[in-house]
Amino acid sequence: MAETNGKRLREWLLLALQHLGGKGRRAEVHQRVEDLFGAEFTAEDRAPRVGRPGNEPAWKNNVDSLYDRLKKSGVLLPTQRGDPWGLSSLGQAEVATMGRLPKHVRPQLVELPTSSGGHFSPKSSTPHRAQIRARELVKSRDHESLLETYGTAMMREGWTAVTTVHPRDMELTRTGRVWLAEVKMVYNGDVSGAARAAQGQLIEYRHFFYEPSNPPGLLALFSEPLGDAYVGMLGSLGVASVWRSGVGWGGSRRARAAELVPP
């Protein structure tokens, strides 16, 4: 059997980087490719490449060569020797068009007592810019603060909160049930815009990142109450709603039934 073809290898490399949060050092990328797709390696993929030091297998050499080509084409970020490999906006957009990820390509869900590291690790609450889907978004400190506050509150209730699932905001899981959460700030009273944006992204991410036979629950988290009309609209689309209410939390019937509203 021949070595894995370039098209498939390209998919493996980009998905491995996406699974690492969009960036990783060479050794980390190699390891993630093997962790995710090693079961699909051919005997030729694993055979030592003649002329490579340390009996390095052919697939690693092929990944390195592909990395150089993708960097030149702009799919991966330009780097110097020893720098981490990273997806560019073009690479992120390509990953998003690949269709549903293989069943085994899933973020590892790890329960943590605090948000100081590991998989529940919201970004800094200082303003920052992020490249997502070939467009630049500005994420505010309020967004990250709300994400961290809610995720921490849910972990106290026995949920596992995972934020390293870029470009999604967070996954929540407990007793085998997974909920995909999208955080939206309500600016200048624009409840309509926040509700539309949340349901659109949730449906999009459910389509591209999950199997139709095992979809996640959908949760929209807002910085302030939406009002009955938009709570009802989201509910009609199968989306549970939770919102900040003063120093506490409010939520739709769907969210309360699923125990997604912190006490």
C-alpha cells in the first residue's frame, strides 16, 4: 500500500492544528497527527525515510514538506526556524469548509477545579484580535469575563467546561451530555442582533463539528436578559438561553430543565 496522498495529509495537518487551538510546535503537531489519525497510517507511512536522521518515519517527512508548501501559499502563518506552526485566516477558513470532523477528532474533555490552566482557559480579559473564518473579530474583555464567570459557576455544579475548542466558545458536558455554548454581549440594547448572531453560529458549528446522529445541545449565553420574545424565538429553534441578571443568572425553561442555569 502506498503512502497517504497529499490531499488526505493536508486534511490531517490542518485538522491537527485546529485541534491544538490553531497553533503548535512541530513536535506537538506531529504528535497530534499521530494521535488523531495514526490508525489510518499505511505501512509505508511508518517506514523510515531513507536519508532522514533517527529513522524518522515517512509520514513525518511528508508533513514537514507539506508544511513548507502551505506556508508559502499562505494557508499557514509565516515562521522562522523553531517557531510554532500556525493556521492563517485562509487555513482557518479551509478547515471550516472540510465538512464534519471524523468521529475520533473531538476535544478531550477534562474536568478542572479552577480556570487557571488546562482545557478551561478563557483568554485574557484585555481586548485582543483574533482571526476566525477569514475575517477579523474584536473580542472584548467583557466577553471573556462572562465566559469565565459562567464556566467557573458551572464547574462548581459538576459540569466540565472546555474552552479550547476554537472557534467555538465553550463545550459543557456532564453525565455524557454535551452542550455547545456561544457567548454574546448585548451592546446598546441590541437584543435582536445578539440573538441572531448566537443562533446562527450555534447552528453552523453544530453542522461542521458534530455528527448528525449525536448532536450537542445548543446554549446561547448573553450578558443581559433578552425578553420573552427572543427567548421564545431561540427556544423554537432548539436553543436554550442563559443570561446575566444583576449578580445572578436567569434562563429559559429549556436551560433550567437541563440544569444550565447556575444557582
